[in-house]
Amino acid sequence: MSNTKNLNRRFFMKGASATALIGSAIGGGLAIPSAVNAKGMGYISMSMSYDLDEEFNRIGSGDYKWDSIRRNARPHDVPFPMGVADMDFRTLPHITEALMKRMGHQNWGYQGPPSYFYENIIAWNKKRYNQDIKPGSILNSHGVLDGCLSILKLHNTSGGPVLVQTPGYSGFFGTVRNAQFSSVENPLRLIDGRWEMDLDLMAKQIDKDDIKIILFCNPANPTGNCWSPTEMRAMGDLCIEKGVLVVADEIHCDFVNKGATYTPYATLGEKYAMSSYTLKSTSKSFNLAAHHVAYLFSDNMEMIDNLKKSGHQRGSLNALGMIACNAAYLHGASYMDDTQSYIDGNCHILEDFCNESMKDVKYRKHEGTYLAFLDCSSVAKKLGKPDDGARVGDMLKNFFIEKAGVNLNPGENYGLGGEGYMRMNLATTNYKLRGALDAMKMAIDAI
Ligand SMILES: Cc1ncc(COP(=O)(O)O)c(C=O)c1O
């Protein structure tokens, strides 16, 4: 494929010309946005090989984060969409290169995974997290939530409610509803600025509602906890004692801020690994959500076999998605390291700005994920009561869109404990983050 030959992977590397673009490489056949290479403020000074300061233009690709919100917010402009959990960075160039090579073949017949697909998943998890995934225990999934749905349908035979710690990922509630079950919310407690588990309440809820499954998030969206081994063992022991299956959604595991550690739940010991599933994907780490490729595994081969028999594994994954996932795990280690450091820098920018200039918004640097959960209750108080029937979060969302051009997600989306909070996506450039914060401050100061 002649176009592939033209793709210069170095365009995205620090020090290389940012004008050597994929757009030119594919000869104008596809509408791929160009880069303008506007630099950020250089807040972080580690040696990074990928140019994450590049102002990569996402507009026009039809995505939710940029195109949908800008359409829905009309007549207001939204130069700072910080809602949907994906990244504003150009993906790893090796991924695009591998996809373009495959596209050039023009054969779209039935197809299995590329060579060493599962071996690369195993190697990534072993190398980065010392997590041993049993060969043969990995099942494909079109998404982490699709995997959760299959697990819920197979295991929740009693039909009881499903436990979710809150504030917790909003997609969990929809997935539980899709499986025709209800959820029980187990609120975390904010202690000295950190969200902590409430296991006493969890024990009572499990008994009262005959709960058999918990959807557990590590690192947690939206609170940003990287749960410690001690915390997870305490929760796991309770679940094992009471016969509750742990479904560990670890999709955000590749985003861990400095000073924090991600411990995979299943590495706590055999009994935890045998009574749980883990779900992961490259969709957050390399911005591949539109490819719909994820995977799940468990040391409990009986559970894996039963899940297969239940029809979960019917058909295979999208060819391009598998190729993208494979290239990510094969070539993406330094991209991931750079991205992690960059997000850590953004957390510092946000924390300093809130402490020094925007005191009505409270934020303490979180541990994992690229999502910050901001306490905006003082702003809400200044704004007064929401219109009849509106949630505080909707009032805050409208305010930040209309007065600052910033889109944030209402805390109530994440269940009990979320009111007064707004979730901000930090997977963007230093430059855009600073622009958003300046605009928010001006809007708050003008109330
Ligand atoms: C914790 C968590 N799990 C799952 C998902 C969705 O994953 P998928 O698109 O693979 O279903 C998200 C997306 O934001 C998430 O934050």
C-alpha cells in the first residue's frame, strides 16, 4: 500500500516536524484532521518522546466528546469538551500504521485475531503489573460493559440486585438495567479528602438484598481511587464469605498518577482470583473505544467455560479493532508512560489552580484514571436553587457550558454521593486545560 509507506511515524515524536501528517499520507481520501502544533505551557519537564502538547483536531470525525456536545449545546460554543471519557491525544502511530496496512489489503472476509494477540495481552499485563493471566482464560468482548452484561446474565441466577459502590461509573447502572436487574448503591465515604469503602454497610446490604454480584472499579471512575491491597482484601474477604462474585472492571489500569500504585484485584491471591472476573481493554489507554475490542479473564476456568457456553464468545471481534489492540500492546509501552506522566502533570495544574485561583472548586490530586471529580458545591450554592425538577449537576453543567464553554459531567450521574460534584476529563493538552480553568474562573467570579 503506497500510502502506508508515506506515513512517517516520527511526526508525532518530540522534535519531529508536526506537519508530516497522516492526512497527507493518505492522499486526501479520508477527512483526517490536521495538527497545528500549538505548544502548551510546558508545565511538566520529563523527557517525553511523544508530542502530547500537539493540538490534535478531533472535530469532524463524528465523535461524542467533540462533535455531539458542540451540536447539542448550540447556540453555545464549547471549545473545552471535558465530558466523555476518551482522550484528545493522537493515538500511537504504530496503531494507525498497522490499520492502514490492513486497509490496503481490501479483503474483509471472516477473520480471527492477528498472530500473538493473546500472548501480547498476557505480556503487557505481566510486564507492567506482574499479573499472570492463564493462557486460554481470555475471552474477547466488544466492550468491557458487554462483558459485564454477559457475566451478570450468567451468574445472577437469583435475580437479586447488583452492588455498585458510588459515586461509581454511570455505565454500570445502565448495564445492570440492560440485564433486567436492579442496583444497590453502596456509597463511599469521603474521609480526609479520600473516598473510602464502607464495608459495614456493604455487609448489611449483601445480607438484606441477597446480593450475589458486585461491579467493582479499580482504578475507580469517577473518584480516582487506586484501591490498595488492604482495602481490596477486606472487600474480597467479605465477598468470598458471603458468596458474592467480584467483577473487577480495570479498564483504567494504565492511568496511575505518581505516588500511587495499581494492584490488580486478581493478584491478591488464589481465592480472590478464583472468585472474580477481570475486564480490561486498550480503549482507554490508546483511545480506541470506537474499535470495540476488550477482553476478560479469570483463573476460574469453569466460570470461563460456562461463559463461553452461554454464548458470550459467539463470533469474533472486529478485524481492525483486533489489529489496533495488538499494535498497542506490542509497541505502546513508552506512549503509555508518556501519557501517564502528562496526565499527572495535568492533575498538578488543576490542583494548583483550584488551591490558588479558583477556591470555589475543590480538588485534591487523585490516584488513577484521567478523570477528576471536582467538588463544585460552593459554585452551586452561589447559583442558587436549580429550576424545578433540574438536578444540581444539570444546573452546573449548563452554567459551565453557557458561561465558560466547558462541558463537564454532573456528579449525580454516578449515583449516591455525587451531588455537587462534576467530573472533568483531564486527557487533553496542558494548553486546553489551562484555557478551560481560566474560563471557569472568570465565569464563577462573575456570578
Ligand atoms: C470504568 C469504565 N468501565 C467501562 C467503560 C466502558 O467500556 P467499554 O466501552 O469497553 O464498554 C468505561 C468508559 O468510560 C469506564 O469508565
